[in-house]
Amino acid sequence: MRTIEELDAAVASTAKRHNTWGARRIARALGEGRGRVHRALRRLGLVGRPTAASPTTPPPTPAEAESAAMRRDEAAALRARNRYLREQLRDANRALRDARSIDRGAYRIEYRGAPSRRDEVRVMAGDIHGYYMDRSAVGAFLGDMRVLQPDVVVLFGDLLDCGGFLAQHQVWGYVAEGDYTFEQDVAAVTHFLDELRAACPSARIVYLEGNHEHRLEKWCMTQALRQSEDARFLLDRVGAPSVLQLDDRGIEWRAQGEYHDGCSVRGTIRLGPADVPVYVTHGFTACKHAAAKHVERFAANVVFGHTHRDDSYTINTVSQPLLGGWCPGCLSQRVRLWNHNQPDNWTHGYALQVATRTGRFQHTQVKLVDGESLLLPLINGDGGDDA
């Protein structure tokens, strides 16, 4: 047994240092196990982790509290922004993986070149009104025909004006309206037809009878006192096919009162195959929405005249993906004497179609402004003299 002095020194050292080194000395002094001595000293509070006294912290000032709150808010905003960016990055990586797994063959784009000469070029024009034709507009039209060399030209009527004694159903209010004769009217149209044939010598030209040409038949019926045989005798000699010598010029005539190409409407022809037809007629109305009315009645693609103004209307139906009606305007003088006191909405122009061998076609309304066509500069890729 160690002395009492050694035991007191060991206990004092243990209380001072709060570690197991003093517990070993006490265990040796008492002859006991170190574990039992260590547990006994811990129960007495002489061994254990020292507790440092926390210094007294003064409360923060309002400015310090506000600054700390701002820092916490900024930290929270940064954490939220970081979460959002991580989500966006995950979505972008997912979309990239999906895009790389797409079958690109299903979205292959097939390019078709410009129409070849195997495709059909169609031109539709009319409403020239003979003596009252607009010579600058007609000149621009013929210039385009020389370059386009269309396969088919359809003249949809009213090439003759047939005024004077042939317009007995109208009341003329101006002396100047009677300044021209029927002979001059015919001469103007024959000159136009000769120029058209010279511009496109290989084209098929079809002439539809308009309401003004039909005045000749009305006159024959009146002069023959409604006797059909006499009226037919007169019509064979003064009708449009005769006075314009259409057979000699290789131009096909389509009478207004007859059926053509299997159409159920008189005075109408069909271009293209039966499953993708384009009908051409002179026109049965000049109302405000004439194009829409023609599409509604024909339930098909139709080109017409009669209104003298540029007009178009397209619609999708259950049975057809796209149907359209078009009036390209006229080639006559815009301001007629009988309409001198009000602005008009007549336009100069013609219709141009490029059709494939299957019948599908592209329709273009070619406008003629101040005797000039900008179609050819557009096709050739130049801007004309003003560019």
C-alpha cells in the first residue's frame, strides 16, 4: 500500500487534469483495477470532459440582424437557383438522348427540282372587249406569252365588246359610246388573235363564248323573229367563229349554250385529269364575293372572268384538301365612259398555272400594272431596269 501522501497527490492531480493519467496512479496506489478506479472517480465528478464556460455573447444590433437575414435569403435563393439549373440540365440531357435515338429516316426531306417542260403550262385570260382593249396591258400580256410559250391558252370570253346595235338591251347615255363600229370591234380582236398565235405558235388556244359574244346570237334571234332556222342561218354568218375566222386561225370555239368535256354546266371546259380537274368558264355572277360563289357552286377548282377584278378564294373540304376559285382580272380599259363618275376596282392581269403530269398544279395571278408585267424579272432573278 502506498502512503497517504501519494494517494492525496494522485487524487489532486486527477481533479486538476481531468484525465485517465491520475486514475492509473490511484489504481496502483490502491492495488485495484484501473477501470474500477476510473468509474469511481467519474461518479465523484473528478474525471470527465472539461466543460468550458461559454463567454457571454451580446445580442446583435438591428443592422447585424438584417444583414444576417439578407445573407440567409441570398443563400436560400442560390440553393433554389442551383436546384433549378440541375433540373434543366437533366431535362436537356434527356432530350438530347431522345433526339439521338430518333429514326432520322422517318423525317427525310425530299427535294423536287423546278418544273420541267414535261409539265403543262396553262394561261387563262379574257375580257378584252375588242375596241376598248387596253393596248398597254395587252402588249405586256403578249410579251409574257413569247417567253412562257404556254401549252394551253384559254380565252374565257368577252373578247368582242359587241356594243352599238348589238347592245339593244342597254340604254346608252353618252354619244361617245357609239363612236366605234362592229367592224372596228372585230378588227381589234382579229389583230389580237394573230399576235397571240405569233407569240405562242404551238399553243392550243380555246375561246369560250362570253356574255358579250352572246349578244350576236340574241340579235340573230330578234332579227329572225325567233324563228330558229333563220336565226341559225344568220348566226353562222355573223357569229364570233365566223367573223373572227377562228377555224382558219386554229382556235377552238366553245359556245356558251352547249356542254363540253363532260361538264354538267354549259359553256364550261375542263383542264387536267378527271380526278384533279380545273374548270374554266366565263362566269355567272359579278357579285362582291364572286370567287367564293363560284367555288361554292362548282365544288371544284375554277377559273373565271366577267367581273374584271382580281379575286380569289380557297377552302379545304372533307373530300378535297384544297379547292380554289380565281378571277385574274381583265385586259380592257379600266374606266369606261358609263362608269366614269365612280372609282372602279377593275384590274389588269391573267392567270398562270403550271401542272404536273398527275394533274397537280400551281396557280399564279399575274398582275399587269401600267402596262408592265414583273413576272419575267421574277423568274429570271433580276429586278428590271429600276433595280
